[in-house]
Amino acid sequence: MAAKKSGGGRREAGGAKKSAAKKSAAKRPAAKKAAAKTSTNKPSPTRIEYQPREARAFQRTARQSPYKMRLVIDQIRGQSVNEALALLAFSKKHAAKQIEKVLKSAVANAENAARSANATLDVDDLFVKYAVINEGPKLKRWTPAAMGRATPVLKRTSHVEIVVAERPEGR
């Protein structure tokens, strides 16, 4: 029985070599096609495409857990700035106040960028393009436990990032 098992292993090893050779041969033409695609240059467009303006704002190490803040930020993602500010103003969550500050800062950054570029900006056309909560550093504390032990307490922090942009004309 042992001879049959070892013989079967040899066959599989030989089969693996053949399939590896087939795979490498299959990759060669694909590499040539990719090189051919990158070598052709497209002509530059004659008309400049509209690029919506964006502005962003951050808050680092907000003293609330990311899980609780994500509950609020999920509600405003993709909405217009006015709707998002109204929702945050009447929310009972503590995270809403901190997110509202960051959103107002992003709108102010958009206004400042438009003013410095000598362009007009309608705040009513802004929407929340990107809003994310990332985990910040944890504050590590200790609390007493039974029999003289200490139990760790992790006080979580969050990083808030919001990007607002102008809606394109057609939408």
C-alpha cells in the first residue's frame, strides 16, 4: 500500500510541473498584449472636462469609539450638505456634534478654496462625497479587579474624515 501512495505522489508532482509550464506560457501572450496597450497613446481631448471641486476636513483622535461614530456618519454619506447638517443638528448622538463640526469645516474649506481661486461656489450644490471614520490610538487605562488584580480598559478614539464636492451640472 505504501508503494501505491508514493507512486501517486510522483504523478501529481509531475502533473504540477506541466500545469506550471502551461500557466507561464499562458501569461506570456497576455504580457505582450498589456505592453501593446500601454504603448498606444490616446490623443489629448480638445475640450477640457469639468472637474468638480472638492474640499476635505479631518478631526484626529476624537474621544469616542469608532463604532458609535460610524452609526451617525452612515446616515449623512451621499447627502447634500444642507440635509446632512439638518440631520446632525437634531440627532441625539454625541458623535453628531463632532461630525457636524468637521462637516462645517469642510464647507468652509471649500468656500476658502473657491475664494482663493477667484471662482464662485454655491454651498447648496455641495454634497458629502466621502465620509469615513477610522480608528485612532487607544488610551490604555487600568481598573482594579478582584484579589488585587488589575483589568485593562481601552478608551477608544476615532479619526473623522469628510470630503465635500460640488454636484456636476447634469445631476
